[in-house]
Amino acid sequence: MTTTREIRLATARDAIRIGNMGRRTIRDCLEWSWSPSYVQAKIESADTNVAVATSAGKIIGCGMCKYVLSHGHLLLLAVTAQQSE
């Protein structure tokens, strides 16, 4: 069976899920800095792109890149455990 996956820019509705994904997959045992309000600010920022990968309507991965002059700085890249295998 083929599953359709999509990559798109994140919206305000995605901020909570992205923050929680960052907390579970990256920040385990560390202070949580990926709060929904932080992610929301990045989604709204003109110098940052936030993208999500979805499957069956659920976020299975996300990435966040901030641009300064002609350079990009990857802030977050995460995939769910099921997708990382």
C-alpha cells in the first residue's frame, strides 16, 4: 500500500505539534525551549522557514531554517521514531 506524503510550509496550527516533536525527539533530558509560542514566532518570522512533512494528515517530520545574509542555519530537524527506521 502506498502512503501519500507531503512537504509544506508550517502554519500557526502546527506550532504545538512541532514544539512537542522537538521536545520528544531532540530535547529529551534537556530544558524545553521549543515552546509553541517560540515555534509560532519562527513560523511568522520573515527570515525563517518552517516546513513539515505529513502522512495521512499527521506531522511525521519537521525542519526549521533561519537565513542570515546568504547563509542558512538549521535550527531544527526532527522525524518521528516510526519514520527514522
